[in-house]
Amino acid sequence: MDPIKTQRIGRLTRSSLACLPCRSRHRKCDGKRPTCSRCAEGSQECNYARSRRGGLNRAARIEQDTRWATAECTAPMESMSAPRPMDSQQLQGFMSPIAEVNPHTDSLLDGVVVDEEAFIAGPSAELVSIENDPLIDSYYRNFHRLHPFLLPWKALMRICQDPSKQLTVKPLIAIMRFVGNIMRSQEWSIPLKDHAESCFMEVPPTDPILVQCRLLYSIPLFWYEHKTEAKWQMETAMRLAIDLRMSANEFLTKHGDNDSVLQETWRRTWWMLFTVDAYYAGTLGTMNFEILKIETSMTLPCDESEYESGLIQAQEIPEPKTLQDFDCREFTSDDIVFSSFAYLIGAVRCIASAISTVPNIAGNEVSTNVIQASDSILNGWLLLLPDNRKQVMDKAGEIDELMFQAHLLIHV
């Protein structure tokens, strides 16, 4: 049997909540109602904890089931005539979050047993504190460094403490917990997934926070082979970003609340859409870089150390560089430094330019010219790398994850 299909069947039949007697004895429970098989066999009382999570309404559930059914039916037929996709093993570094779990990172929350229901609040409930949340801790320790577009932990804590912002960030916290649980337990949690999807519907459909939510949600969906659903989430995020004019630098003024860190997270959200869209196009073999076709005046992300400090004064994040600054770096002085994120963006643009040189129908006579043009584009990126960006690992053994992704793109 196809292992992927077996895995999907396993997920669909997994019990999302054990009964209280089985849970107290740490026994496997099939979750049957009103009495599970184990309690029925032992002729003992069987009862379940009352769920505190919100669920999808009927219309939303039908829409989701339709999309997932479409994904199952169309998956074998995808890209039969499309260009050859990149090897998924080559892209493991930036599209497989579980592969990046760092078990050696110390944390005060290591060893804490997570009760999924404890982190799921109903639609009208207040946002649960994230300060000692092991799933949020897992997200920041294991995933955030690979795709650092959400707010740093300290800045997110500050916003969560503002009662006027709690409803807005609730869906973001929910999907961060879902991803954090995958990174922590390597398990697809149906209760956490359903709760996150229900939270998406609690905020206005034009709220820019949904761009971050759907972008983030698409990544584990993609990794778990739900590629059609992942693309749907990604395309929905892109449509909303385009409608909100997130590609324009003026978006930062409108939605940044005069907070340089908040402005930086919106800046990074646009560029992460740009990057992940390219990853999907390369992996699926479509080579259709939708977001690359959109003109942008958005400035480039700052250095990771400047962003992760989580400081809020405007002067503490330097004046951002522009794409024009980056494209003219060959003629600027050596003291102008670009971030690793900027070089990753540059790598994506190089790959797109190289692919665009390939004609739809290429004869032998044009093959040499295509190869030479592609080589010159990629070599240009490599030749203009400063010394401190040529190595992805520093002397202390720390890996620059964004430069690793950039080098991987160029060399793949």
C-alpha cells in the first residue's frame, strides 16, 4: 500500500480525545461514544471531558471537506506535463520543519507533558497566556529561525498583553501552537488544527493577520503531503496581501502603528510570501512564480540580531535598505551591510531570472546559450557575496539558516 495514503488514513481515523478512565491509566483509547471499547470490555463507567474548543461551523466544514476531497482525487494527476520539479530531498532544509528540530537546545519547558485541550479556548474565551506555553516555546526554538517572519517572542508577548489586540492575534497564536506541537511531538494534532481553522473565522476576512496565519499554515500542510490544500492557503494569503497592497512600502505606515518591530514583521511577511511561493513552484515543478510578477516598493528585512532583540523604539532598527540598494551593491562601499534575509531574496530572484531564460520549447542550438545565461546569473550572486556571508556556519557552530537556504537554492 502507498505509505502516504496509509499515513493519511491513519490521521483521519485517529481519536482526537481519549476518555477520562483511559487517560488516567495512560491507556490507548478508541474514543467511541458513549462508551469506548476498553471501558465496555471492563464493564466500567466511561465518560469524557467536556471540550472547551470552538469548532468549524457547518458551511466551513463542508468547504474544507470539499477542498480536501479534491486534493485526494487530483493528487496523482498533478503536473503530468509540468517541468521536472526539484528533488524533495534537496529542498528538505527549508520545507521540512520536522527535520530541523534541535533536540539539544535547552529549555525550561523540556519534558512538560502537553494536554492539547488545555491550550484550546472557545470562541468567546480570553487568549490563554503564552508566557509558559510549551507549544509556543517549541515554535520559537525549532521553527521560527527557519522562517523568521512573525514577531519576536518579546514583541508578541507585549501585544498579547494588550486586551484590544487579543482577538486579532488569537488565530495566529492558534496556528503557532499547531506548528509548535508538530515540532515538539512530530504529531499532526487534529484538535489543534481544527481550533486554528475556527479561529481564522473569528477575525475580519481582510485583517492582514490572516496573511501570516495562512502562510504559516500552508507550510505544515505542504510537508504532510496535502499540497493542494497548502497551495490553496498560500494563494488565499497572496490574494489578501495583494488586495491590501502589502507589496507597497506605504502598507507599513498604515499598519505599523509607528512601531519599527511591527513594521518589520509586515515587511518580512511580504518577503516570506515571495520566498515560500518560489519554494512551492520549484518543488511542484510548476515554475510559475506568481508573486514575482507583482511590482513592489517594499524595503528589505533587517539583520536577524536587530529584529530578534524585540526592542520597540523606532531608532533601534536601522533605516531599511531597498531593492535598488541591493542591486547596486557592486558599486557601493564595503561598509553597507545587507541581511541574510536580503541575500535569500536575492537568491530567489536569481533563480526566477535563470528559469525565465529557458524557452518553452528548446532545441539543441539554444541549449548552450541558456546554460551560459543561467550560469552568469547564479555566478553573479556568488561573486558579490561578502566574506561574512560565504560560510553558513560560524566558528561557534551556529548555522545561519537563511544563508543556508540561499546557498541551497543557488547550488540546486
